[in-house]
Amino acid sequence: MAARNSTVKVTIHEAIKRGDKEITEITVRKPDVGALRGCSLSGLLTSNVDDIVMLLPRITTPMLTDVEVATLDPRDLVTFAGEIISFLT
């Protein structure tokens, strides 16, 4: 089995606006144990929204804020969930 990269770039459907800048591409890194603290592994593997919302600010560059994560397009949340699942399996 080939090793999975420790980071992946995700192009989001709806840009995140920060001041005069629009973010359309976010790098997601493989979570370490510290990033997973407080998250349910089974919740992440079943795409539980609360667990994904808790984890994303910890593993994204640029770092997404809680408000930005809460206002993501659902398609983008599903994409992030898929990448998280890929890292964990």
C-alpha cells in the first residue's frame, strides 16, 4: 500500500473572505494525536459535523476560524470530511 501524503490541498467551492482577500485553496494536514484531542475517532470516521468542525481549525493552512468553518458550504465540509477519513484509514 502506498503511503498517503501528510498534506493535501483542497479547492473550496465558495471562497472564504478575509478582509480584501479571498481564500479558495486550503491545505489540510494529517492530524496528529494532539489535534485529535476532544474529537471522537468514530465521529470523524462517520463524518460527524461537530467532530469535523472541532478538528478543521487545528489542521488547516491558512488556519480556518470557528466562524469560517461554521459557514462553509456543505459541499466543502463533505470534501474536508473525506480527506480526514482518508488520513485516518
